[in-house]
Amino acid sequence: RRSTMGVRGLQGFVARVCPDACQTVDLRQMAEKHRIDHPDSPPVIVVDAMSCVRRWYTPESWVCGGQWREYLAILEDFINAFMAAGIKLVFYFDGVVEEKKRDEWIKRRMKNTEEIARLFQFIKTHRKQPGREMFVLPSALPTFTRYALKSLGQKTVCTLQEADFEVAAYGLQHNCIGILGQDSDYLIYNTCPYFSIENLHLDRLVTVMYSREVLCRVLGISLTHLPLFACLLGNDVVPESMLEGFWHKCLTSSPHRNNSYNRRTNILLSVANYISKIPCSYSSLKHLEEILPLGSDNTLLCRGVNSYLLPGQQSPWIPPNVTNCQMLSLQQQSVLCQDKEIFQRCSSPLIIFAALWTDSQQVKVLPVLGTPELDTAFQVGSHQSGVDRENPLPCPAGPTALDGPQGSVGYERTLQVKLLIQQHLKALLSSALNPFSIQPVFVVRVAPAQVQDLVLSPVEIDEVCTGPPLKPVQIPLDGSFPSCMSVAPHSLVSPADVPREHSVPPSTVLETVHMNPPGVTDAVLWSRDDPVEKSSGGELGPIFLQRNSIESRMSGVPLSPVFYLAKEQHIQSENYSIFNILSHGEIECSNSLEDDYDTEIPGQALIYRPARQHIYSILLESGKGGTCPLVKEWFVYFGNPLKQPDLIQPVQPSVTGGTPNLKTLWLAKGPDVEKQRYSTFLACFHLQDEMEELQALEAPVAGFCCLLAYLMMQVSSLSLEDLNAFLALILCLKGKSAAQLTGLQLAQVDSRGVHLGAVLIRGLTTLLMANSACGFPFRMDDLMPWAVFDGKLFQEKYQQSHQGCSMEELLEGNESLYTPFQNLKSLICKVCMAKNRTIQSR
């Protein structure tokens, strides 16, 4: 689950005190009404997936590692129910734990650790799974849910920060019929209707819709008050600890205090009463900031209220200059531009920023407007004076791509650029001023005489450079764009991304050029206190996305096409953890169903750490010389208090000829590259010498054997019985349907088998990470748990093996499996013997 689910107590308050705000609705009827009112757009529900996974996982067995084929069938039924009503679903997943929520994340992890300890005590005592009241999500369930939905053809979005803002913004911008989830923050955002996943009857598509308007009527406030109301109750920005004194003041002066209500309910009513009595203005908010013990940060309330404002929205609590000048958060960026539909359906004008260079090295930056009907095509110049540069900007696919003038020197590709403009200019300006933006913003270098023809004529796109964090240029209070900006030489523009609608195969992805042509100063929209020094090779220095401990050590890792590809794959749920490592130098892993008292089996975090170290080395290219940055790991394992992250040193894998760089692994083509990808992947698990034998296997079996061989090498307590159980699992699983696996009954549950099941599932996420880092030598679908694992089937094989059952019994009498079983067993034992690891019977 997410670290917090909105404003504490608000969801329960609505159910108990505002029953009229809980309105039963028929989603089919709402979809039909939408079709009548909006015949050109299908009804869409945006799903906050992280608040739904607990509801989705309904298989009876959950402790044994997960019933993945059964779960996949459940998700398919869920999707089909909405499809039958003509409703499209868009699923959003949290992509990272925000720094401001780290403490809450740690508290929840510690609580989960206690819950899991009680769970294992129950299993050891009763030899069975407890009731649903002790339910713990199967390890890595949210991660694999994302890939499951994608494999079922659904649009899935992995956010750059936590998802609630992006969900609310998507719902508003796409005129969705509602948001499906269970997070009271959706009562605060002024967005589309909020539907309850907890109250959803899938067979009838009936659920509860929570009404903001009725809630406000009961509280005696307006929709405009809700963001401040949330902040004064405590949320992700304003901690509750700062509000106790304020609550006491409200409670003592409120006429609505009711002894039949609990304290939290009375606090909600009294805070609403207080807000209803003060003027709805910025001065009122400033007064609150003065009386609250906000410490050194007296802008918390302002930032808290602002965090609920979706693109284009204003608030009387916030002065216009604050919202107009605010930099869009990472949350807001991805919702603005990761979906090509935004560009296709946008009815606002197109804006391109033209930068005019003068002899005094000042630059004039002005917006140039187009119309929705106008496709602005830019010829991409090469700045080469007739010498071809490698990897020019890719040409978008389809008939809209325009060819450059035939025979003209330096014009090699064209790019049709469309930029989304929100209701106010602030969205584009903020995006243009954001160095981490995925909003495609192109700064165009033109001569002053060309300005009048800028929209209608082909012009030259200047090369886009990147650099360290830069300061935003302030926008005037009236929202107009400054007519002139003075900057120092070597200032840098924000990186420009190719829109998703023009995405191209990795082999032709945008090549970022770091060399400046003679006499051309880097374009500006950002300025720095410390100019970037050029290296001897003429490249710009490294960029760091956050001022954290990794920043000062990440020399030699400039932003490049692979970075933007990693970001795009992250958003589209196509890679695993790669973008977080490249952008933040940080990674986290939640609890697993591990028995902390089984000292023979190390925590999965420690088992897979050597493999992760190799993956980090590949991503950060530690073999290029110099000091390689450490990676911050927030992993849950026994004995780790999570007071601070573990700082992990990348370690180069042993690859013949050296580790290929990311550009080769991700962008190059050809059989030699395919071989490099596969061998580099195997090297992460110390299996580079077994490439020929592994490649001869079916891909899911090969991936599983990589993991199993690595496990047997890393964990000395694993026995021949464990190996036999794992191999029987992968071989017997192939012919079993979800229904057959659902019907499998276990007489008892073994706690060590539960532990090993969780370790294996976490190993699959490590395979996903290595696969993503190495340029996908495997299809991601071949490494999914429904392809290689079933919790109950593993428990059965585990218990049979440890009870001394024969190979014939383990393989259910299927003679066609006997030889593959022996071959796989021989392969893994041979690999372990080569590492001086002899697998013995228990």
C-alpha cells in the first residue's frame, strides 16, 4: 500500500457522518450518459491501482508466494467487466517513494515486519494459512500487477512520483467519468467523480461515489476550502505533529463538538468550522502560517494547498504569482505529457519558444503562437557545414512527417512538434523551465529576420544540451513572458524529449549532441551560479537530478538518449527500477514474506545484492574509470533499522571483452549485440560461462534456471530437496491451467517453503532489473511469475521432495519430463561445482 492514503480519518468520517455523500451509482448508466454527452470520446475511468491491489487479490491462498495464474485470470475478468460496458480503464502505479514520505514508508515497513513475524508464528504453530484478518500482500504483488495489466493490453502508467496527483489530473484533463480507488485525497482534489473500489460490485458495475459537494455542505465550507481543510488536518506536506495546538484551539471554540463522536471526528468538524469563519484569501493563509508552529519553513501551508491544485486551477488562498511561477512537480509533468492523446486532442494554441541571439550574448525569448489546425514542421539542421553528423533527430513515422528540401545541406530530418498548452500559460512555462521535464520543449535558434516567418517556415532547431540543476527564470506576476533575458555564456536549456506519439525504435532514438558549433553559445532558459566547465573532449559535465549524496560522485554520467529512453520506459511500465537508479541513485524494496528467525536463509535483500551490484555497474558504467557513485538502497531485511539507506558500491560483472556501454546494450542492433545483451545478463548472476546451454532452453525455463543456479550458489543451506522441488515446479507448471491450480488443495503449509517462495519471487524482480539494464535479452513476459511459479504447486513439490518422494512422484508420472528434469539438475549442479559449491541432501 501507499505510505498514506489521504487525510487520516476523512474516509471514515464521510461514511459515518455524511452518509448522503456516499451515493450508490451504476457505472454502466454513467458511461451511457457520457457517450450521449460526448459522442466523440469513450467513457474512461482512471484507476489508482495501488489502492486496488489488495481488493484485486482474491485467491484463497496468499502465503505460499502467490497464485499468479489465478490472479491474472481475476484481473482479466475485472477488465472484461468494464469492457463489456464500453468503459476504458487507465491504470496508474506509484513509481517511487517521495523523500517527504520516507519516514512514513519506514514506519509502515516496521509495522509490516511485525505483522509478518506474527504470520510465521501462526504458520509454525498451526501448519496452515491464517484467516484473511492476517492477510499480507504476496511479495512484489504491486510490481507484477503492473506487468500483468500491461500484458492484458491495458494502458498502465508508472509515475515519476506518487500517483494521486497524476490520477486526479488525468481524470480532469481527459474528462474521465471518474477515479476508481480508495484514497480520501480524491475528495480534496477538484477533479472528476471519485468511485470506491471497496464498494464495487463487479457483476453489476455498481459502487459508491463520494460527493465532494455533499461533504462541503455538511462541513459548512466550499470546494475552494478543501485543500486548506486537508492541510489543517495533516497531510503529506503538513505533519500532524505541528497541528495539535491548533486543533485544541478549534475544539475549545467549536459549537459543533459532539461527545458521541470520537476525537478525530470532532477535530474534522471544528477545523471546518474555523475555516468557514475566515476570509478566503492569501492573507488569511499567511496569518495561519504565523500562528502555527511551522518551524523554519513558514511556507508549508502555501505549498500544501498548492499541491492540490491541478494544471490550470487557481486558488484564492494562493496569489496568482505563486501558481503562475511554480515549477511543475515531477508528478505534474508526466500527467501533462506522457499520453499522446493529450497532444492529439488539445484544443489550445501551439506555442514554440524562439530564442534570438545577439552580439552581446544576450538572448530574447518570446512565445510564437500557432493554431490547433497548424502542424508546425521544423527542419532539423546539423550545424555541420556539409559534414554529416551521426544519429540526427529521428523522423516521426506516418504521413505527417515532412521531408526537408531536396539537396539542401544540413537538413536531414523533420520533426512535427506539438506542445500541450493548458488553460493558463503557466503549465507550458513551468515545463519549459524544468530541467527534468518530459514535456517536449524545443528552443529554436533563429535570426531576428526570420521571426515573422517562424511558424510558417522551416527553421533550425538548436542542439539541446543538459547540465547540473539550474535556477528557474522568474515569470512576471501578470503571466506574460519576459521580453528579454540576460544570461552568462555556457548556461543551459532544459532537456527536450521526443513526444510519445513520435517515439521510435531504440536503435533510432534521439542522440543528444554535447558539442557546440563554433561561435554558438548554449541556449538559455535556465541560469547557473557556477558555469559548467568543458572537458577536454568538449562535452558538458554530468547532470544530477537531485542534490543528494550520489550527486557529487556521479562524474562522467551525462544525460544521454538512454536516460530519456529509461524515463519513457519507466512511465510506460516497460522497465523495472532503472530510471530510479539513473535519476536518483536510489532504490527501495518493501517487505517480503520472510521468516526472520530462520537464520539459515539470509534476507532476500542480501541474497540478491551481489547481482544488483553488477546491475548498478552496468547502469552507471563504472568501468569507464574514475570513482563510481554509490547507490542508496532502502531494503527491508532482518537487523536493518532503516535509519538510513545502505550505500552500495557497484561491482563490474565479468564480461568477456568488458561490459558494453548502455548505448550499445539499449540502442544497437545485430546478432553480435544480441549476444552481448545475453552474456551481460548472465554475468550479473555469474553464469556467463553457461550461455550456450541456457540459450538452448525455452526462455522462461532459461530465466528460471538462471535464478535457481544463482540461488543455489548464494545460499549454502539450500539442499538437493529444495533444488528438486523448484525444478519439479517449473516443469509441472507448464501444462496447468489457472482453474487446475485453483483446485489444488494443501493438507498443510510449511513455513520454510513459504519463505523460499517469497525469496524466489523477489529473485524474479531481480531478473527484471537485470533484463531492463541489459537491453532486454529476454521478453519481460518470459520472466513473470505466472510463467514460472505457483505458490500452492511449489508448496506441494517442496513437501513431497522433503518427504523423500521419488522423481516420478514429483513429476506426477509424466515420463516426458524425466529427461528435462535430469538435464536441468545436472546443469545447475555443474554450475555450482564450478564455484566449489556442492549441493547436498538435508
